[in-house]
Amino acid sequence: MEPRRHDLDALRALAFALLIAYHLCMLYVLDWDWHIKSSYLAEWLQWPMLFVNRWRMDLIFLISGVAAAFLLKPGKAWTFLHQRNKRLLIPLVFGCLVIVPIQPYVQGIGTGAVQPGFIKFLGDYFSGGPWPVDAFDGWEDSFTWNHLWYLAYLWMYTAALAMLSPLLNSRPGLALRARLTALRGPWLMILPALPLLAYTLLLQVRFPDRGDFVHDWYRNAMYFTVFVYGYLIAKDDGFWAEALRLRKASLLGALACVVPYLALVATLPDDLPYWQQATVWTLRNLYVWMMLLAILGWSHALLNKPFRWLPWAKEAVYPWYLLHQSLIVLLAYWLVPLRLGGTLEASLVLAGTIAGCWLVFAAVRRIRWLRPLFGLKPSAGKGPADHPPVAIRHHAVEGS
């Protein structure tokens, strides 16, 4: 009988908690554009956020790839895709129609392109505008998925994985998987970073992040690769044992890369000779992969326990992810003009976001027809979903 993998559930919950904290900090970090900014901005926030920024979404896509490996059964690609359609597309459409619009509304008021009045804004927003230039993110199409871009990209990667599954399970595909999972020591710490480095050297300048999927060839190459990495390593006990063994070395290696990387970012001008830029990118990509490897190893060492909070967190992650950014933006819209002071304002935004997510999730999980809209499976009984499933064997991250 396969052992339970509580660490994967816990890591998924913590990764999304970090995402919420990151978006809260976007309200306060100096010189980084966002939908709304506080009056209390801090330059020092750039450094811890840059430390996290380089791998936070890679980690989430990696975990999503691990999840896909446990859900995609041999010969069941269409069943898998049908299940993913329900768990990804329904919340994406619902979120874009109901949860996200508060964000372009607040941003549009900040840019002066939108007049106060949310109902009128919704009429203009869903009728296609037109909007002034840079009114809000996505103004060109009068539509934005903002933070829900992850669901759209994940659905595309999921569909690609379903179509590629026969190839991945063929003899060459299994040989590729064996080569990756058989890496040990320094080879495991370095070789998987090389494709990421190649994408950066070849694609980043040509395809800057635009958030529209079709033109995001650099970001797609990076995230789809780590998604496939997650799929390939998910069930290999040898890989997880090696990640566990290397957890200290990979963390030290990550720190050895990120310190000079941050130092170069802080001191070098924006317009660099190519060899200097390539050096910066090399350090960054080695840092990203070694940090991911360290996180996997340390989570396997510390989080593979049946924590009492884990069943609740496993079910709460998806609704909290859908809700959190709109709540942060809405609370900031109300609180920033009051000039309450940075500490009190940030505390109230954080507390309000947590309270809002908690309360909405508490209601949603008890209303059967709402559950699919927030990415939750329909409850089995007639009453509230008071008994969420415990972590099950090797199926610990299915909501990613």
C-alpha cells in the first residue's frame, strides 16, 4: 500500500498562502505597478519579493504537474480532461464574470478613466468598452482575468498533457522520465535548470510577459516545462528520496546563486552587454531550480504529517485563491484614502482579506450548487460538507 503524501497537500496550501501574502505586498512595494497602490510605499520590500518572485509561480505549476500525474490514468486522457474542464474552466469563467471585475473598476478609477459607479462600469465593461489607453489591465479587449490567468494557462497545459500522454508513456517518453528521475547529486541540482536557462536566453527579450497566453511564449515555455517536470517526478520514490537527501545542499546552492544575483540586479545598469545579462540570467535560473528542489526536499522532510488543519486547508485553497486579490483591491480602495498609517492599513487589509475568504468559503462549502463555481467537488450528502476527505494515498494535490 502506497504511503500517504501529506507533504504535497501542505506544500500546495502554503504555496497559495505565499501567493496571497505576495499580492498584499504588491500594494506597498515601491516602483512596482499594480491595480492600486497605498500611500505608504517601501523600497526595501523589493528585495524579499524579488527573492520569492523568481520561483513562486514555478512552484505552483510544478505542484500542479504532480497533481496531474496522479489524476491522469493510462488510457483515460479524455476522462482526465473532462474532469479538469469542470475544475478549471467553470471557476475561471465564474471568477472572470463575478469576482475579477472589481479590480479593473478600482484600477480604472485610479487612472481617471472610470467614473465612480460600479453598476454602470459593469455595463460598459461587459459591452466591450471602448476604454482610454491604459485604463486598466486588459483595457484593449475590455476584459481581464488578472490573477486568474493561472487557471487559463493551467487548463491549456493540462490539455497539452492529455494529448501528449501517449507519447510520454511510450518507450522514448519513459526513457526521458527515467533519465530525469535518475539524476543524482550535482546533476540533479544543475541539469534541469539548463532548459529554463535556454528559454531565458532565447525567448525572454523577444516575448515579454503579456498575460494573454498566445504571445507569452517565454512564460509558457518556462511554466509548461516545470509543469511537465512535476508530472515526471510525481511517482518516483527515488527522486523524492534524493530531493530529501539534497535538501541542505540545494538550499545552500540556491542561496549561493541568489546573493550574487541580487547584488548584480542592484548594481548593474538596465542596459547591459549581452555577456553580463547572460551571467545574471544564469544565476537566476540556477537559483530557481535549486530553490524548487530545496522546497520539495524540505517539505518532504517537515510536512509529511497528518496535520489537523490539512483537510480544511486542502478544500479551502481554491476558493481563497479565487477571492483573495479582489478582496485586497476592494479593501485597499476603501482604506487607502483614510490615511490610517502604514501598519494599521496593512493590518486591516490583511485581516479583512482573511475574514472575507474565510466567511465566503464557510458559506460556499455548505451550498452544493456554489461548490463547483469555486472549484470544489459537489458534496456527497444533503447537508454541509462537514467532513472533507483526509489526505489520500498518493492523491494529495488533486485541486491544483
